[in-house]
Amino acid sequence: MAQQKSGDDLGLYLTLVNDSDTPQKLDGVSTVHAERVVYRASSSAPQQAVNVTIPARATLSLQQGQGRPHLEVIDIHRPLGATPIDVTFRFTTGTTTLRIPVLPLERGAGSPTPTHS
């Protein structure tokens, strides 16, 4: 975290859970703290627009790891340090904003705090 600088890209690792009987689509993620959020099918895959489907009654893991799909926060506006950031997720059924902790990778992530939008 002490090495963050403006313009850096940061991994955004999460697990999505769909408790409904129909597939749900995550088709947008944004934060005021960066230029954009993108999807990567693996760490070496090109950046793509966020467009992921969470099957009905399923869990989709977007976590750190070689060859694993994940999200990335691109071109942060300033170093974030350890300050949690608000990230908005746009699903088929609407949007939700979560307060996401910014942690060093060796520490792991805690539970996000949901807010209503």
C-alpha cells in the first residue's frame, strides 16, 4: 500500500453469489477513485469490459491467482492507502454499492459493507 501511486492498477477480488432461480449478469463496475474497472479472464489476458454471468443458484469466484478471472481497478487517481473505497456493481436486477477494503495481498480481504443506491 505504501508503494501505490497515481495511475496504478489494483486487483479487485470478490465472490459473487446468485441466490435467485435465474442467471444474473454483472455488466458494469465503477468507482470514483479510478478511471475504470475491467475484467480479465487471467492475469495475462487482455482487459475487457465487465460482462460476466452468474448462473442461477451459483457462486462465481473472481479471485487472485494465476490464470483465474478477476476484476481490476485501472488508473487510480491517487494512492488509496488502507482507506476502504466505494465500488458500484451494475447487475441485471439493479445496482449496489459496496465499501471495499483496500488491503495488502498477504492480509486477505474482509467482508464488504453494503450501502443502498
